[in-house]
Amino acid sequence: MASSADISVAVVAGEVSGDMLAGRLLAGLRAQLPNARFHGIGGPRMAEQGFVSDLPMDTLTVRGLFEVIPRYREIKRIQNTLRDRLLAERPAVFIGADYPGFNLGLEMQLKAAGIPTVHFVSPQIWAWRGGRIKKIQKAVSHMLVIFPFEEEIYRKAGVPVTYIGHPLAEMIPLQPDQDQARSALGIAVDARVVTVMPGSRMGELKYLAEPFVGAVKLLAARDPGLRFVVPMAGDKQRAYFNELVARAGLSDVDILLVDGQSHSAIGAADAVLVASGTATLEVALFKKPMVIAYKVMAASWHIMRHMGYQPWIGLPNILAREFLVPELLQHAATPQALADAVWQQLTDAPGRLRLVQRFTDMHHSLLRNSAQESAAAVMRIIESPSS
């Protein structure tokens, strides 16, 4: 293998979760390739490892099926430009960090040209769009998976695969300290706290913030002593949420908006109202009762609801293979239904204890040294004579 100074590694992450995952992988790689060039498209976690982003990550961020249509040409142009650069550069490996709609198409073209491709985080072919496995076979030299049940799927399909564990299982302690989290946010230890997580992207807020605010209003009416914590991903999100709070007349309700600090917000909670996505797994690893909600554009929902292969959408329920926690989807995610479900989670003491045990078992099953495991898999590809 050439010296690390002569090696370039290209990576694309299109969302916050992909940036976090790729940041862990690059930390492991940087230890073995101290002088390599890491570049592509990514966010702040990747930048901490010396990654240079050729474009801001948010230029790729789109949510939903129909929401992508107005930006299709722009995103396709970015993909083509990046493809041409990488075909000229010929990096030692290309790593697609999640974001399959963009990355799999790029990987297929790079692999066909002889550039090894790694896809980090399996598309949810076990949940919907199982036909993607055929595209993955053509696009991916090696798949890195973060859930143990995914290994068998790819082995059966003849796709080289490595289970690396889930990085969040390393970042979140097995026994989170609720008192410490509350202290960090200035919340009394004996307070009753509901954390509200309507999503980090404006696309999510557009559909979930209003019913979530409505649920807050109903819960506060049931128990005026409740404290609500809402982590915000940025100034635009904060302004939008504050506007909804003001419109709902909640000036007397104890709502604490915090910048980022999602782990402190979850750790401080007695129950969490959360948008479907990676955040639901974070809540499970913090061993917290939760209610999961999901809403998208009506046209997207009409298609997506016919494409599912299993009855769950929340990661904790998928991993458990049962409805451990409630899921309220699309039209079912009304303020009243959300408030009733959160209240049940707050007041069911035996149920809370059962969830702690189930989520602890889940945590153990996901715990590996993901940076080391993922970096080792990538290094095997870089060092392979065929690559």
C-alpha cells in the first residue's frame, strides 16, 4: 500500500445522522492514515477529523418522496460533478454514509469504473423497498451495518458485509444520569419533564411541530407543573417553533428551548415525544418511555404506506420486533392522541420499568467499538491488491 500521504478517501454524508456516523469512522481511519486526504461532502463531526467538505452538507438535505422533485436537477448536477471529479482522482475508496438515494447511484458508477465503494448504514430494505438489494449488489463493494439482523440479509444476497455495532450505543452510557442532565439544563431534580423532539430539519417541523405544540398545550392543562424541554437544531427552527408556541397561547407554560443539547434534553426527561428517525434510538438508549410520530406530505404518505414490509416504523420497535412504544402516523398524529399517549407513558410506572430492562438489553446488543470495526473493514479494502 502507498504511504498515507498519497491516499485520498472520498466520503459523502447528506444529513446530520450520516455526519455523526462518518465522523466515527474517520476517527478510526485517521489513526491509521494520519496524512491521508479526506474530502467529499460532510458536516462538522467529519470536519473534526480533518475532513474537507467540497460543498455544504445541507445542499443535499431533502426529506420525503415528492419533496425531492423541485431539487432533482440541482442534486443530480452535484452528483455528476462529484462523480467526474472522483473518476479523475481515483480515491483509494469511496464511502457513502447513509443517504442512499444519492450515494447508491454514485457508488454504482464509481464501482463500475473500478473504484472500491463502501456503504455505511444499510438502507431500510428490511422495512420497505426491498428491491433495492439488486442495486446494492451492483453499487457496493462492502456494506457496513449497524444492526445485528442486517448481516444475514446481505450475506444471503452475496454482498460482503461487516456488523460494526451502532455508534450511539458507545456514546450513550448504559446507565444515564438523569440528575446530571437536569442540572446541565437548570431543571430541578424533582421536576416532571417531557422532552419534545419534532425533528432537526425544517421539513419535519413543517409537519410535526404544530401537533406537538398542541399536545404540549393539552398536557400542560392536565398537569400545570409539567416542564417541557425542546432541543432546537438552529435559529430557523427555533423561530418557527416559537411562533407556533405564541400562536397557541402558551406563554404561561414552562417550555425550555435549548440549542442542540439533545442528549441532555433526553436524559432529563420522564417521557419523550419524538419524530421517527435516529432520535428514537437515542431515546431508547437513554432508557426513556416515548411516543413516536411521523408525518410527511400527503402524496408521499399515500405511496409509502403501501411499501412497508412490517408493522413498525420506529427503530426501537423494529429492533424489538413488537410495539414496545406507541407509534402515531400521519392522520393519527393529532394533538389529542399524542397527548394521551404521552400521558400514559408518564403515568404507567410498571411499564416504565419494563421499558428500562428491554432498552438495556437492546443497548448491549448494539454495543461494539464501531470506529475500530468500521475503520478495520475499510482498511482491508484499501490494502487489498484488487483495489
